[in-house]
Amino acid sequence: MKTLPMIDTVPPPPAQARRVVDPPARTAAGPYRAYKAAPFLREEREHTTLLCGGLHWRAERLAQGALENLGYQVQILPTATREDLLTGRELADIGQCSPTSFTTGNLVNVLREKTHELGAEAVSKRFIYFTFGSCGACRFGQYHQSYELALRSVGLESFRMFLCGQGDGGKEPVPGGGLEFDGPFSLGLVWAIVLSDVVQDFEYQTRPFEVKAGETARVAKEAVEYLYEVFRRMPDRGKTVGALAWHLSTRYFTTAMREVRRRFDAVEVDRLRVKPVVKLTGEFYVQTVEGAPNYNIHRWLEAEGAEVYPAAISIWIDYLLRFAGQDAEDHIGIDRYARLKLAGIHVGQGLLRWTYGRMRRAMGGVPHALPDQYELRRLAAPYFNSRLSGGEGDMLVGKALWAHQQKKAHMICELSPYACMPNTMSIGAMAAVTGKYPDLLYAPLELKGDSEVHALSRCQMILTEAKKRAQREYEAVLDLVGLTPEQLASRVTPAMRRSTYKVPRPGAAAGTAANFALHLAVGGR
Ligand code: SF4
């Protein structure tokens, strides 16, 4: 019998998936040298564009306004995509964590496009990259090396990148003086982050309940554009002490936030929709961005019927201050200035929290308050050493327990990047936590960038349970107050239909509908 030829059923890979550049050289001609950027001169500032990104779009836009106010030309990188992930994997260390691959590929792809347009020399002269970094225990300390390796591979070895150390607050001066990490620079960025966090939190508390689909997103976009202008037009506020005094005492930002509140006032909501609250925790980058690096988890959860409790960047700043304070605590009796440093850090934390509280109040008190860092540390202490750095450290465990015990959420969704050592440790610690608290709904998702169905289906299983829990909680409240859903609905006043109406959350229930029902039962008091 004649043998049939083998039929190849696997289609050839699409053209764009093929390798586009040669792999990096595997042998080195000289010894390794740490990356050192060529100087960025003060006189270059006006005609050099600062590329930056890696946060959510609101924070990026407001930070852009704050930097433009200081005379910098700023361009925000687009949110990283799957294509960027593939480029990052192709050009830098293969074993790196997924945020490194995403951000490396993102930078390279943007620069490659600019190089096609302008040529490598012009790109190296006219653009610089600015990012945060550290010498941390994890890959965060090696981002620069990844970027450098990738840029060398695409012929952009003279491209300049500058790092603002997250641990030292950017004390290292940038050679050439083009970038000044001074008072107005740092304060502008911190205030941009605080205001964008407050807007983001408000937006995520509103969208799941909006009556007219798309209204929240539209108003949020307008509000962020308005705040961008507010930051871009900030008055001259002096250097260090003068700048700090102005930021703390001015009503410039609270007035702006009241205007944002006025715009959100028109968004009508129905808070009697029963939805599980899902608290996002995890590694900084994947819990912050909204896009492919975390499978667009914020939007996916909302589409599945959840209310998302996002991770504020201000909490991360508060954590970094607490971490620095711990170092001072450990040096009491060794370093004569340790107590003074600790007191200074506590003042810094107090001012950050006070500022966040001011912006929250300007938004009618609707956005969530920041959790107390020392409470998080206390909760996490039996499971995770507070001195271990990298990732979110003990805060990840502390936040999960805080959200569960204080009824802030029905479920915790932890976003863990592929190949992330600190998150692997946290997940290990969470095994002990869930052993002790078996009713804590916990969905740790490994984010590789290319295994979406696997991660989301895992999340969906826990989310199904969270939905049942939210429904049971709501029904228990109805039993308690002795009212039907129709009777509750009849008590909703026009003011309560506004997104800016604050529903008290005394801690008896996690769900918005359950809390609103309790509030309606006592006559909206
Ligand atoms: S915390 Fe994990 S994902 Fe983030 S930079 Fe460090 S190793 Fe990478």
C-alpha cells in the first residue's frame, strides 16, 4: 500500500512573531561595566524629551503635568503590550521577571520606531528615559542592566537612561544637571500620585454601579485632563522648604479636587446592585498598570460583575517610608541620629497621610482611606518578617489579612509576576495564612503575559464563591433590617443616586449594596 505523505497541520508562525534582531552576543570581549549614562546637560532640557511610564494612565498624566510645569518636555510611553513582552524576552535575560520583560520591550519598541523615523543618533540626542529603581533584593535592582542590554542589541548603546532611586529619594545627582531631583520635582510627583490615586479609587467605586454605561470613564478622563492642566500651571513655589510649605498649606489642589467632585456629581448610580468587592494586591508594577501586563484584570473583574478595590500607589510610598523607618529603628543605640531619622520619617508619613486625607475629603470622603502601615505590619508579623525587602514584602500579607478581617473586601486577588522571587515568598507565607483563615477567599494569579486563560479561569473559580458570599451577606442584611429590596429602593433619595454621596461603611459588611441597605434602614443617617 502506498504511504501517505505527512500533512503538516501546524501553520507557519506569523511574520511579526519571528525574531527581528540577532540574539545578544553570548561572549564578552571585555570585563563587565555597570551602566553609566552620558551627561544630560541643563541647556539640553528644553529640546530633549523625557520618556517615562509604568504606572496607571491617571498617575502618568498628572506626573507629566507636574514635570512640564518645571520645564521638562515629557512623553508617556504607551502601556506595554504582548508584543513588548516578546521583544523583552528576546532581547534581555530570559529568566527575568515579567515586569522587566514588559518594560524592557516597551522601551525598545518605542525607541525602535523613533529610530526608523529619525535615526539612532538623533534619538539618542533628543530623548532620555527616566525611571525609578533601587538596588533592591529583586530584579528591580537590575532593570537598568536589562534595558542597557536590549538597547545595545538594537544599536542604541549611547541612549541615556536615568534612575531616581526609590530608596534614597533620588539623592544622587544626575550628571550634567539636566534632571534635578529637587524639592519641586519630588513634591510634584508625590502630589500627582496622591491626587490620581484618589480619582482612581473614586472611579472604581462608581463604575460598577453607574446607571448610564460609559459615564464614569468619560468623567474620569475629563477630570484627569483637567487635573493635568492644574499641575502644568502650578505657580512658582520656590525650592525645598518653600515648595514643601506651599504644597502643605495651599488650597490649590483641594479646590481642584472639589471641581473634580462637582463633575462626578452628575454620574447617577444604583448602589443596590449586589457585587463582590475584590481587593487587588501583589507586585507593584502588575497591580498598578491597567493593560496586558496584568491581563487587564481591573476591567476583566468589572466585566465579570465585581467591584474592584484598586491598589493605591500612595500606599506603596507609605510602605517605603515605613521600611526606611524600620532601618532607623534597628540602628537605635548604634547610630546617634537614628531616633531623629525615625522621627523625621514618622513626620513624613504623617504628612503623606494627611495630604491624602485632605484630597479624599475634597471628594466627599468617598475614596477609601489609606490603611495604617503599622497595623499591616502587626497583622503580617506571624507570617512574614517585616525586614525582608523586595516586592511588597510583609505588606502583601498584611493587606490580605486587613481586607479580610476588617471586611474591606470579599476576596483578595494577588497578582504575582512570573519569575518573581519576592512574590514566591509571599505566596508561601499566604499558604500559612489561608491555613489559619480558611474562609479567606484568596486567588493568587501568576502573570506570565501569555497564559491569560489559565490565570483568569483560576480567578473566576474564586470569584464565583465571592459572588455567592456577597449575595448571602446582602440577604442577611435584609433579614436583619426586615425590609425587602423594593422597600429599600423606595427609600433612595435623589441625593443618594449621586456618585458623590458617601455611604458609611461601619465594618459590619464588605459589600456596597449591603452597606447601603444598612444605611437606608436607619433612614440614611
Ligand atoms: S518584585 Fe518581582 S516582579 Fe517586581 S521587579 Fe522584583 S523580581 Fe521583578
